[in-house]
Amino acid sequence: MMHIFKDQILQYENVLSYRTKIQISDVNKMIGFIQRNTDALDLKICGNIAATVHEKKNISGMEMSDIEFLIPVNKKISESSAFKFKPVFKLVNAVKIRHEGSMKEIERSEHILDEYILQNSMQPVTQIYYLFIQSTEYDNGDNIVDIYKGISENIL
């Protein structure tokens, strides 16, 4: 049984933001690429990589996702055409569920979280954020991903 946690906070300082269009099935490979290449910028990753999907489009029969990867790093850096820098990233009052398994099955966990939000009359105020606790470059089912969604604190 999956547990859902309320009143969660996801917060980082010194965040490298990298936005790209890829297939969801390539997320694990992209995380591996990011982990291998941050040293080229003289950076160290100091936390788990997070991501959010801004938009999904069908391009020539392939579903492509506009994904922003949020990488906590050890120091401030100048922005470039390839990435942005965010001094702070903070998601508050979120609900969270942990997905364990293949990324191909993550939609099931997302659905459970959305059902919980609906059943408890909560009002989402953000899209889903994924926090990659454990990720293998080749999705072999050993992934651990915390799924967050910000909730309005308003009672209307």
C-alpha cells in the first residue's frame, strides 16, 4: 500500500534549471547525463534531482515532453543559453507519494495521488514535481521517485 504524506516541503538553494524536450522513457538517461556532466561546469550536485513536465506534445507520432530538471548544486553560477540559475526553489504545502519501480508505471502512482487529492477536496496549485531518490540510467525497475503536488491552503 502506498502512503500519502501531507504538508510536505521541497526546498533547494542554488538550483541549476535545465529545460529540454524528450520522451518520458528517456528521463533516466537524461538524469545520468546530468550527473556525469555537471563537473564540466565545475559543480557538484548536492541533493536529489527534481523535474517537472510543463507540456506534452505529439510530434510525428511520438509523445514528447517539455521537462524542466532542477539540479541543486554547490554554488551560484552564471546563466547560459543552455540553463538558468534559480537562487531558491521552494514548494510548500504539498502532498507526496513515493513511487518504487519502473518509470513506465509511474502514472499509476500519479493517479493514486490525484484520487487522494480529489477525495479530500484539495485544490492543486502546481503541476507534479518528481524527486528522483534513486534512478538508474537504464530503467530496470529499481527507481524510487517521490511525487509532489502543491495544494492551496485556502478554505473556500
